Amino acid sequence: MRPRARVAVVEMVIDAAGEPGRAQLQDLNMLVATSGRERSLDECDALLTAAKLRRHKLIATDSPLNVIDAVAA
């Protein structure tokens, strides 16, 4: 990555408290159809760390999706 580059990850983040919502339903759909899954914010942070990135901020949108703004670690 170039210096000061950013990565935007658009993700339906699962609530850490486990509150039911659209992300959990999407998670179930992904498991059944593709063996994929939605992730919690902690799980997203772990993936970013493995890629030598870190979360700069989490941006809420008017949709069920969030934008994770990541930068080089």
C-alpha cells in the first residue's frame, strides 16, 4: 500500500451484544448458501490485523451496512 492509503470495507457488522437484527439473518443466509458469514467488529479487527491493517474508524450509514475505514498498521 502507498503511504496514507486507505481501505474501505463495506460490511454488515454483527452486534457484539448478540442482539437480533438484519446482520444475523444475513449471516444465516450466507452460511446456508455459500458457507460464508457475517462478522463482529472484533472479528473484522482480527482480519485487518492479519493483513497488517488497523481500523481507523467505523462509519454508520443509513442502510444496514457499515463502512470500516482501515489504514496501514
